[in-house]
Amino acid sequence: MGANHTDILSDHSRMNFYLPFLWQTLLNTCNSLVAHDLYVHLASLPFAANRAVVPHRESCYLCNKSFLGKTQEENIICFR
């Protein structure tokens, strides 16, 4: 027949008993995923920093100085 009052209470108390374990599992899983994503992103930064930059123009977009005719002693800094 139908569930009596004590069965409903026991189901509710069982759910309250397992709820902290479920939350802890969810938090551990989320923490693991975020840590992995962060690790992958940070590991890719040195590769991105060491890639060559090829300007699309022969002069700076901001100050309009020419890149051509520079000697080895002059440094040019390019930002992405």
C-alpha cells in the first residue's frame, strides 16, 4: 500500500546522512577539473610566449615607426 509516516522520515534521514558525502564528492570533482584546466593553461604559456610574432605591417600600429632598417643593436618589442 502507501508508505507510512516512519518510512518517509527514514528516507529523509537517510538522504540527509548521504548529502554531505555527495557534496564532498561534487566539490572534489570540480576542484580536480579546475586544477587540471589551470595546469594545462599554465603549461601552454611558455610555448605561446616563445612563438615568433610576425607583424602584418612594416611599421608600428601605435607610433608608426618603421621596423625596416633596424640594426642588430636596436631592440623591437612586439606585444600580442
